[in-house]
Amino acid sequence: MRALLQRVHAARVEVDGAIVGQCGPGLLILLCAMQGDTEAQADRLVAKITKLRIFKDDAGKMNLSLRDTGGGALVVSQFTLAADTSRGNRPGFSAAAAPREGEALYLHVAARLQDAGIATQTGRFGADMDVHLVNDGPVTIWMDTDA
């Protein structure tokens, strides 16, 4: 699985002008399930995300986790994180999981975050979404379960 984490003051997702998901301070998580990914990989990714110390403590150092801060998460599916740009000028996305498997893993990640005590909302899988965010820092972290 691939995830791009953005520390945010706030984020929201709109579909056809209506807000379908949002969070206050916390993480915007852009997520892509890759071919062959499993729920076990998703669980490891969630465990890492909830414990990753990328939020400022009272001294201004990145020393607190999402769990420590009580922040929320907005999880947005983004198959384009699977882009292969090694040939030509048009990216290929064949490494992404098939839609049915991708959606199942995306929903699994959101559910596990919620189970971990993180207030979690999602975008709408497969929809054309407008994502709005106020990046905090900016702090942006790339995660790949294969790396």
C-alpha cells in the first residue's frame, strides 16, 4: 500500500459541491492499494500511521503522534499514487489494485483507524473529488509497505 500523509490544520473532500468527509487538525491520508496488497499490510500501515511522531510538542519539536494529539484523519482513495512514469509521458496505473480490492482495503484502513480511536472520515471511492486542505508545516510523509 502507498500512503501520502499530510499534516493538516483542516481538510475536506467535496463531491458535486457537497462535503462528504472532513477533519480538523490531524492527517489527510491519500491512499492507494497496490496489486497483491493484503489486510495484514493495511494493519501494519495503520499501526505506523497512528504512532508516527510528526506533530509538535510544547517545545515545537516533532515528538507527538496522531494518537497523542487526539487529531483526526481524512482518508482519500488515490489510485494515481500507483503511477508508473518510467516510459513515455503518460503515466500507467496497472500496478494499482483492481477497484473492488482497492475499495475493500481503503475501507479497511479507515475502519482500523477508527478502531484505534482516531476520528476518521473518508472521501468517496472512485468519485471525482475536490480535496481542500490547509497543510500544517508543511509536513508531508510518503509511506510504502513494500519499502
